[in-house]
Amino acid sequence: MLSLPKDEGPRKRGRSAGFFSQAAGGQSARSRHSGLNLGGSEIPHGSGLRFQNDFHLDFHFKKPSQYIKMGPQILPLSCSSQLLAASAAQPKSKKTLAKPNMRNIVVVDGVRIPFLLSGTSYKDLMPHDLARAALLGLLQRTNVPKEVVDYIIFGTVIQEVKTSNVAREAALGAGFSDKTPAHTVTMACISSNQAMTTAVGLIASGQSDVVVAGGVELMSDVPIRHSRKMRKMMLDLNKAKTLGQRLSLLSKFRLNFLSPELPAVAEFSTSETMGHSADRLAAAFAVSRLEQDEYALRSHSLAKKAQDEGLLSDVVPFKVPGKDTVTKDNGIRPSSLEQLAKLKPAFIKPYGTVTAANSSFLTDGASAMLIMAEDKALALGYKPKAYLRDFVYVSQDPKDQLLLGPTYATPKVLEKAGLTMTDIDVFEFHEAFSGQILANFKAMDSDWFAQNYMGRKTKVGLLPLEKFNIWGGSLSLGHPFGATGCRLVMAAANRLRKDGGQYGLVAACAAGGQGHAMIVEAYPK
């Protein structure tokens, strides 16, 4: 549990001191639009806030009056200028991350079908239909002979019972040989990250030369189960051998047996929904509602710009059976701060700051990547897009640090690769919530957090927004749980290729308090 240092005591708590007023320097929630007062400095609320100095926080709060103290130094974070900055990475001459006596592993290419809001064009399909479409798109994009693919791995989160090994069903449906093994992995929002790194392991160990990795999620049709009592009765009825046994079982039936078990994006270990956790995280790091809305607007605006300019080249069209061909993501919806401000809190009511607009939406989609040993790719005549280099997985407290995976994973992968933040030309982070992204920004830029929670002497560092998610992110492009990791890596690879950068850093949080980070290195042109 995150807690206050021993030398810090809580402020005097009164009934008027609200949960978010503490984060805003003691003002009431009703007065937050007039400006924020911290340490005697009046900051116009419309400017947005960024806290750079050390801070202390009590993260494990249950009541609105919990204490939050932030340091005195404030930097602007405004969607009008810095947030919308999108300058290209500058070409640099750097060492390669190739390691002696280890195979170089490359991404030849990667694709995804359009990511769609759940309940739209994909609603009548099954997960393996989407995964198959991604595989077919990859085959068409790369012209790779099916027989050279040694293995296929897909990630998914909410499994369809009929196709629990969705990788195998999709592979067969896409025309791959029944002699090509395939398996499915699950690791919440980093499931396709796990698929990719499993592929890296197979190739690095010499078990395979060519692996297809991907991910899929269909939120339009999630499994809704009978109650446990009803399931037990149905199983017992199936085993009953006589009419008397069946009648005896049926006599125990009650109407409440018919209440279904609805799925929820919640932690099994804590029973807390991810949105509720994101709201607590945002409050603990004093991320305001305005900042979250500004960041969401930035994501949608940059995604729209990238879409209009044809930069989202990983998207392949998909002819939906019985419907029109889908050619682009349909969740990109730039709005205005005025419109976003009208939305009510989605999780912690009425004081919360996480809304439908500053959260990633339920999404249907699939992605796939062709990963090879470099020598094999060159032998087949391919010009790869990028190298897959060092990667790490991290795990921390699933209650109070559920969404801080990028903060913990980023320094570890940089140290493993022998790089620093300034070496990175492209950052692609998963955007589960605006508050999650901005909380990670603040945690990474805090010496106090680094020393007290990460075991580090100094902070990780400030993420440069001009290099960060400049083609949009999960908030705008969508987040099919099992497929986002591949999108992140391909976005990094394509941005490096376009802008002449050398290193990209991909990071994501995941349910269970887990996280992932990977270094992507551009392939020489």
C-alpha cells in the first residue's frame, strides 16, 4: 500500500474537505473551475497542471477526505501546445543493439483489421473470424508462403469457449497447414505482447525461424454464464439416472438461480473494476479532470490527423460477411473540451474524474505480425521493418499500483538495453485511461516515488510529449484487449521508418498489476 512518509501527517480533515479538493490544493469540487491554489500560487484551471517535484501521497483511500500533498514546482501541461506537439524524430547515428552470438530477430511487417466500437460491424462474428481476417491480411501484405511459417501464437483475454485455442482455429480458417502448431496465450492487456515475446523466444532458441504472432478480442459477444447454482443443478441433472433423482433435484430450483453472471473488467483479487482503480490513481497523483480531458482530446486529434494523412498503414480492409467492407477505425471522434466536460463520472460518483471520454472504449479487433530470424528473412527476400530487442515484464501490487506497469518497466528495459530516455526517438504507450497515462508521467518524473517505491536513487525521467503517441493511442484508436500489443509495436516501427529514428520504446500496463516494455530498433534503410 502506498503510504505517507513517517514525518508527514495528514491535514486536518473536515467534512468540507473533499476527495478531489485535496488533490486540487484544498478547494472544494464546486470551485475547481475558477483556478487551483497550491503553495500560495494561483494557477488558472484552464492551463492544466503538471507537478514535477517530489510528492507524498496516501494512495489507499476510501473516503473523499484522504490526504494528498504535492510538491511546489508546477509545469504547464496544455493540449493547446505541448500536448499537440508532434515533431518528427531526428535521425541519429547510434550503435546497434545486436548482441554477439545471438540471432537477430526482426519484424517483417504487421497488420490489423480496423478496430471498431463493440456492438458495431463485427457484432455478429466470432473471435476466430477476426483473427482469421488479420492472418489473411498479413498473408496478402507479405506474400509469405504459408508452409514456411513454423508456429502461430495469438493472445486473447475473454475467451470464447467454443474456440478456446483461437490461434489454432484462426490458422486453420486462414488456410495454414494443419501441420503448423498454434497456441493461445492470455496476459490481460499485454496478451499479444506475450505472443510476440514468446515468438522471440522460439526464434532465439533456434526452435523456429518464422513465427506469426497476434491477438484478438471480440467484446460484442462476451460469455454470460448461468449462476453457479444453476450450473451445478444442470450438471447434476445430466448425471441423474432416474426420474425420482431428477424430480428431487428440480424441487430445489429457485428463481434466483436464473440470475446470470455478467462479465466485468474487474480484478479477481480485489473485486475492483479497472476504471475505479484508475480514478483512485488519478486522484492520488492529483491528475485533474481537465488534464484527463485534454489528454483524451489530444489522443483523438492526433489519431484523426494520422488517419487522414494515411499514416495508419498497418490497417487492412476487412469484408465483413453480409455487410460492407470496413476500412478504418470507427472510434476516433475528436470533440471539444466543452463537450467532454459535460460527461458525468463513470466509476466514482459524483466526485470521480474518469469518464467514458477519457477512458479507452470496449473494442473489437485483431492484429498479426510476421516475425523472423534476420537471416531467414533476408534469405526469403524480405526487407524487415524493425528489430525486436530487449524486453521486460514487471508485476506489482494489483490494488494500489494496478496501472503503473510502464513506470516500473521503462527503466528496467532501458538499463537492460544500455540506453537512456534521450536515446529513444519514439514512445508508444498503451492508453487505458487518460488518468493512467498522466499518473505514470508524474510517477516517472518523481525522485520521491523512485526512491520510496521503485528502489531507485533517481527518477526515471520526464517523457517527451513530442515523441509520445503522436499517431493517437488506445483512447482513440481502440483497445481490443488481446490485440493492442501488436498495434503498439507496429506503430513504433512505422514511426521510426517514417521519421528516421532508431529506437522505439513500447510499454503497457495490464490487469493483475502487471506490465511490459520492449525496445524496437529500426531496420537500416
